[in-house]
Amino acid sequence: MIDPQLQGINWIREREKSSGLEVTRLTPETMSQAIKILERSVEQGKPVLIENLENSIDASIAPIYGR
């Protein structure tokens, strides 16, 4: 979603807060932490919000979002 005013992100955060929403970013500095968050969330069935994605998604998480 393209959300320049952050209204959509705030709505998602509030709506999924009770479900244990995890929020992460896929930057080179946080990639290892983001992968751990994604794996843990998928295993536990929790929602994940990935913020500030670039035009391409790193191939290391393709198995996760490909399901």
C-alpha cells in the first residue's frame, strides 16, 4: 500500500494490535532481525507489517512470502 499520510499504517497497527502485530523494515542494517521476526511470526500465526519496502524485495525472504 502506498500511504503518504500514514493513515493506513496507523489503522492496520490499531486493528491488529490485539493479534500480536510485529512491525519491521527490510533494510540492510535490519535484515537479519527482520528475517527472525518473519519466521517467528509465521510459525506462531501472527501478522507482520513490513514498512518502507523498496521496489524489489530481498530474495532471502522469498520462501516466506511465496507461501
